[in-house]
Amino acid sequence: MLAACQPAAEHAPTIGYAYVGPELLKIRKEISTQSPTVATVRHGARLELLQQRRRFLKVRASSGAEGWADENQLLSEGDMEMLRDLASRSAILPSQGRAGVLGDLRVHIQPARLSPGFAMIKPGEKVEVLAHTATPHTFVPPRRPLFTPAPKTPRPAATKKAPKYPPPPMPKPPGLPENWLELSGIDPEDPDPAPQPAQPAEPSKPVPTEDWSLIKAPDGEVGWVLTRPLQMAIPDEVQQYAEGHRIVSFFSLGKVHDGDLTKDTWVWTTISDSSPRTIDFDSFRVFVWSIRHHRYETAHVEHDLDGHSPVLVHEVHYIPGVRNSGDAGTYPGFSVCAEWTEGALERHDYALLGNVVRRAGVEPCTLPPPMFDWQAPPPAANRPAPVPPPAPSTPSLTERLRRRVLHWFGK
């Protein structure tokens, strides 16, 4: 009965909510990494925030387990909205090829090293490459707060005690010397000299940038990864012709049978290190398998382009000239959007006639809105949703016994 009279333990009040960033997050009993794990939660799980110590937050999982987690591994409601918006906008983007990684590669919600990561690509996994962008190496994306901190109570201003003896008055500043014009280098007869010509401004140095790729992981999650660790999964017998250029995208236009071998006809786009990062590729090439020489050969190549993704693979209607009028029809092909003439964007269609590539048509090209613009103004700081009052819970056994004892004694 004495034990029943003890008050039940109350839960700490909630100061906000957050979501789990990484694929798996261990909630520890204390801040130290050697502290035992009280719960393991998955990406996207909603946590209640209870307390903050430096960059660590005390959280409560849906199971009721309470422990500590690093603030950098938690996402705000604004971060989750950004991921959902990124997934919806990426749903209409065609894949530009598959890629793998040699080591672990972290997936971020924004193309910046300091943006929160929420997944990890393991060696051997293949991802779909959707888009490309470049951001400054020092770009720090604005983070939205996980919760609104409680306002600090201002300290009352300390009242200064009047000194017993007043301080002596300040001395007057000294006057100008008689030869102040000579000392300042001004001619007394011409006190208003002609203004000196303005010095030309030094040219600004280019900002070093990093290449980022928008990818879709095998589980369907969409996010940003560094482009350099990605290895496009095109066969080595074709990849050897890259000549040091980075392969941006690649597609299969069909298959060719050579005895027991089955080979694809490939089209790829590449970019060199000297090309500006405002474009996606500067050349493309079509590789066909030669049944006579049993090797890949170049069927078509174009250089010095200002190309923009996406490259589209589709059936192309080809109407040849008078001499080859019998070749009219629909063929496998692709289209490329680039600045062909003085900044005019055009999409050129190409048809594959066996081992020969022919230009099939031209139409205006409109670029889709960029998937990320680091120069855009940061979004307005969101106001975290108000914390709802705790739902009424069923009294515990200890509380019910305590109330009954008090009722027996008429209290």
C-alpha cells in the first residue's frame, strides 16, 4: 500500500519533433558513443525532442524508449518536405544510365557536403543517374531549426553605484598645428586638386565547384551524391574509348548478334574537365559492333557542343533525300538538346539505320527547370508545428491503487 501511494513517473515534456536521417539510427542511453543502445530506429521515423545539450538531443521513439542522438543525424519537417518534393519532381526524369561505386557513398538531401545525409550506397549496388548540377565547394545550405528554443529571460540591468568623488573633467583635445596643410600634402594655393582616376577592379577569381548527381537508389529513394565516385556501368570494351573524359550518360539503341555473341549498340555523352559546369556534356558518340572485325567502332561523333540533359532514346521517323527514298520509315534513335548556333537551343533527332547514323529532324528545345539552384534565396525559416498537448493516458496500476486508498480514508 505504501508503494501504491508513490506518484507515477511523468514523461518529460516535448519541445519539438524530428525525423531520422540515416537508414538506421542508434539511440543511446547517454551522450557518449560507448553508452548502451536503448533503441534502433529507421529512416523517416518520427521522434519527440525532449532536451538539448550542445549538438545532442534527447529523443523519445514511438516505442517510448528515450535516449540521445546527434543533431546532424536528424531531419526537420522542412527537410522531409524537401525530400518529398525532390522525389515528386524526379518521377518524370528519364534515367541517364546506371552507375556503381567502389566504396560507401553517402546520399544527401542537397548537393552540398554539409547537407544532411539520409542513406548510404554500398559497393556493388547500382543506381539510376537522373540529373547533374555543380555547386561551390564551400557552399553551406541553410538549415531549418528542429524546434523553436524557449526565449531567454533577460537579466536585469545592474545599477552602478555613484562614485563617492566625481571624476575630473576630460581635457580639451589639442588644436591643429599651424602647418597642417603641409603635413597633409595639400597645396594651399589649390586646395581642391583634380580627382585621381579610379583604379581598375581586379578580375574576380573563379569559384571552385563540385559536381553532384541526382540519383535514384535501388529502394526508390532519390538524393544527391558526389559525381566523382560514380562509375557509369557501361562495358569496359566501350569505356576504354573515353580518353580521360567523364561519361555523363549512356543508352542502348539495340542489339547485334555475332555468332554466339550479343552486343549492344551504344550512344554516350561525355564532358572534359575544361568545359564549363553550366553544361551537362560537350560531345556524344555512337558505337556499333562490327561483325566483320568483331569489335566496337565509331559510327557517329560530334564534339564542341554545349549539351544539356536529358538525352532521349525513342523511335525516330526518318525521311531521306531523293536518292535513298526507299529508306523512309521509323528507326531506333535518340535526340540531343544543345546550343548549336549562337545560343539557340535545338533538339536534333538521329536515326540508326543498321550501322549508319543519320540526322532525322530538328525542333526547338526548352530546358526543364533546374533541380537545384544554389544561388536562389534561401527558403523562409519555417515555424515548427505547435506541440499538441499530451493525450490523456490511462492511469497506471500504481496511480489507481493510490486513488483508491485516498478514497477509503475520505480524501
